[in-house]
Amino acid sequence: MFFSGCAAKHSNSSSASNIQIPEWVTNPSKNGVIGGVGYCAAHINGYAGQKELASKRALEDIARQKSVLVNSIMLVSSKSSNNTKLPDTTSKNVSSYQTQQNIKAYIKEIWVHPVSKEMYVYMIAE
């Protein structure tokens, strides 16, 4: 099966017990700073696609903390192949992303899990 995009699942567990997950993954907002974390597993568009989606999710996290309305539907497409004479099937869900207010933030840090290659993007609101 072929998937594009990233799962919405946010996991803080590590595959190996000696891997240190940065503190900001679980505690992005502290000391009066509004921070957001976005997560993305391996992406069909590689590192760039992973970073883009994780960044959007971090912005959504910040927007929720600022009580900004966010309408977000993610693009998910899949293709399944079968070993019969029937054609392969493909499905797509088109997406949109918009907010009622501009959210300004910058990427503070990016961490990629060394085993699973899951990416976490840490953004700080300006």
C-alpha cells in the first residue's frame, strides 16, 4: 500500500530507551512563551514535505493556544495494488488550510527521531 502525507498520530515514545527526546516536544509553551510542536512521520515528498507538514501543525498548535479559528483538512492519498486482473485503486481527499487571523511564528528547532525518522518542529509565536 502507498500513502502520502503523514499520520495525525503524535507519539512521544522512543524505540530505544537511550534516545533523549527534547523537552520542548512535550512542553512547548513555558515562561510566558507560546510555542507549538508539529509532528510528521516519513513523508512521500521526503524531508521537505515532512518539514512543511510538521510546520503547519506547529502553527495550528500555536493558533489553538491563541484561540484562533483554524480550519484544516489534510491531503491524504493512497493507492492500493492487488495481484488480480482488476485495476489498481486510487483515492484522494483534497484539503484546505485557512485561519481567521495571521499567526506569526518562527522555527526554533527541528528534531528527527534517529530510529523512526519522525520529525518534530518547534515553533515560537512572535
